[in-house]
Amino acid sequence: GAVVSQHPSWVICKSGTSVKIECRSLDFQATTMFWYRQFPKQSLMLMATSNEGSKATYEQGVEKDKFLINHASLTLSTLTVTSAHPEDSSFYICSARGGRVVGEQFFGPGTRLTVL
Amino acid sequence: GESVGLHLPTLSVQEGDNSIINCAYSNSASDYFIWYKQESGKGPQFIIDIRSNMDKRQGQRVTVLLNKTVKHLSLQIAATQPGDSAVYFCAERGNNAGNMLTFGGGTRLMVKP
């Protein structure tokens, strides 16, 4: 149980386009989802926290107008990278909280974004 | 700000030896710590956790030690196997309403056959 999926797993796009990444909790309801960004050989950096039905809370330095987060249901959160540029190329990982173990976060497999 | 960091960026061990990965944290209010394993191109995988009211916790081949006096966390892997090769992150959960995790810098464990 407590499986989190992401789609797509890898995306390559041209500079200036927008990319949507989906994060789904497959067998539990996720009251909270987290979005992280990970550059090569670096640690995970929290971008934002989203609670179902409310606006996301962004970490300092993360542009909310560039990284649009929607958490419309208890099993789905989406991250849209708007007008992507090469510097946005990264590994984006989501996690979800709300399974049987209170407080535990379950991580998705990640989405690799490459912007040309 | 608060941070979680690691002493060693890369650790190379012989198959069958024990591995010790260290982590220093600075938020004395953190109440929960987790070790994650991340293989290349994949998301973090939970290994073991420990609460601040404990100083040791054992799992299958893994042991986590917590020293709150010096704010130090370690992960011990017994009889390291090639499949243990990955990057290991410690994470702390601070005393915050959002229960957010802060990750350390990561240590790459390389197991030589």
C-alpha cells in the first residue's frame, strides 16, 4: 500500500513551452502533497506544499506564477512548469501524506524534465 | 536557517563490510528523522526512521543511531551488498505545523564486489 505515481517519468520540451506533471496517490487519500526539485548530484529541495482544495504554500525563492500547483482531489496534484527554460531542467519529485502512518510521506518515482 | 548536512559525500566499501553513513543536523527542535535511499533516476525510498525520544533503532541489516547531544545521526548497514549502492539522504522533520521534511546533502555509497 501507499503507492505514489508520477506521470510522465521523463519529458523533453522546447524552451518556452509549459509542462504539466501529475502526482497520484494510488491506494490512499493524500491530504497533503509536496513537490521537490532535485538537481544532479544534489539533495531534494522542497518547492511547495499543497493541501487538497486550498492554495499551495511555496518555499522562499520559488516563483508561484512559474510553478503552478493544483491539488484538486485527494488523489491528484499537478505541477505545471510554465514557459520552461533550460535552467528549469531538473528531477521533480512529489510526495504524498495521508496514508495509514500519520505524518509519513510517500515519494513518487520522479519526473525528469529536460528543456532544450 | 536550519539545515541538515552530511560529512562524507562519497563512501566506498567492500562487499560484505559494514557501512556507516553520517548526518549532522542543526534544528534542535526536530522530533523525527528518516533515512532514505535513492537509486539513480528514482524517487527516495524509505529505509528507517527514529523519533527524538529514542537513540537507537534497528531494522533488517540497518541501524539508525541518534545522538541529540551533538545533533548527529548515523545509518549503519551490515554486510553491505552491491544492491545497497545508492545515494542516502537523512531527513529531519522540524517542529512545524506542516510536518515538512528537510533533506541533507546526500552520501553516495559505492559497494565494490
